[in-house]
Amino acid sequence: MKQEGKRMTILRFLFIAYVSGMLAFKTVRAQSGFISIDCGITENMTYTDKTTELNYVSESGFIENNIGERHTISLEYHFNTLDQQFSTLRSFPQGDKNCYTLRPGDGKGNKYLIRARFLYGNYDGRMTLPVFDLYLGANKWSSVKFDNANISLTKEIIHIPSSDYIFVCVVNTGHGTPFISALELRPLKNSTYTSATAAVLYRRLDVGSTSNISVR
């Protein structure tokens, strides 16, 4: 009986170790090729998001000479449900156009989802909502306009780059200082969405899913 109990204990341990290993492998595998930038955090800082378990990094290596300014949103907008990436941001008071350089691991000719996220949160204490443009290289992607200081915006686009570099830029239109809270890139299967070079996402629905977990 003692040997049987010991055997069951070992089997349980091996099973738990196997499951833990598979979960860890799944997490790493799911992030293969991901670029997740939390704008405005301390230089060279990295962390794992507690909700999504995705790894986020600072802007080091994605913008030249750390242009712009790091900011934290006002404390009154730090809600318990706030995504960690919205706590900080980088603003660009100087220059008409400031860009991030993304280098996707799969290189040119492949399909990527690019996501830019914004939350004003009265970071500058002026309580004035800015309006600015978002560009993908030389082409306008979208205008960024806010309805409220505590309402976030997410802009998504599917893009097939013709080079190994992707430039995501914020452009000053004379209506306030451009900024960005987070910038993300996700590799897609080339069969996902049919488009020649780029497609702006209006809405993405997960139909028939048995889970309420967001697709990141």
C-alpha cells in the first residue's frame, strides 16, 4: 500500500509538471514573433502582463534617441480595470512626424496585424483632448480623435510590408501633441484576410467561441 501511494504521488507530480510545462510552452509559442511595446515605461524595462501573460518591453531600440517625453496618466484615471499599458505613454511635442521602427521576425512579404493603443488620461494636466494622425510609413492610416479623457482608442491594421522594416508614425496636425500608449505587432497566417497590402479593421468578432478571453 505504501508503494502504491508513493507511486500515485510520483504520477501526480509528473502530471502536474507536464501540464505546467505545456502551459509554459503554449505561452511562449503563442508569443512567437510578437512585438509588444508599452510606451512610456522606463528604458529597457520589461514585464509580463498579469491578465494576458504577454511580455511587454520598453521603446528602447524602436525609436531613435528616445525622442519624445515619457508620461504617466493622472491618478484619477487609474481604474482597477485599466490595462497596464494605458498607465504610461510617450508624447511627441517636437517635430511634425515621429516614428517607431518595427522589425518583424518573419520579414517582408508576410502578413501582420499592427495595433496602436491610446489613452489620454489628462497626462499633461491640461484636460484638452488632442487630435492627430496615425501613419503607416508614408501612408495615412487613421485620425486619432478622443471622445473623453478616460476612454481609450485602439487602431488596428493588417499589413504586408515590402521591406523588413515597418514604420508606425504619429503626425502633428496642429490640434494638440501626438502621443501613444502601446504599440503591438502580431504575425498572421498569410491566408488570414485577403488584401493586397493593407486593410484597416473596423470590427473583429469572435463568433462561436466558448471562452470570454480576448484575442491578443
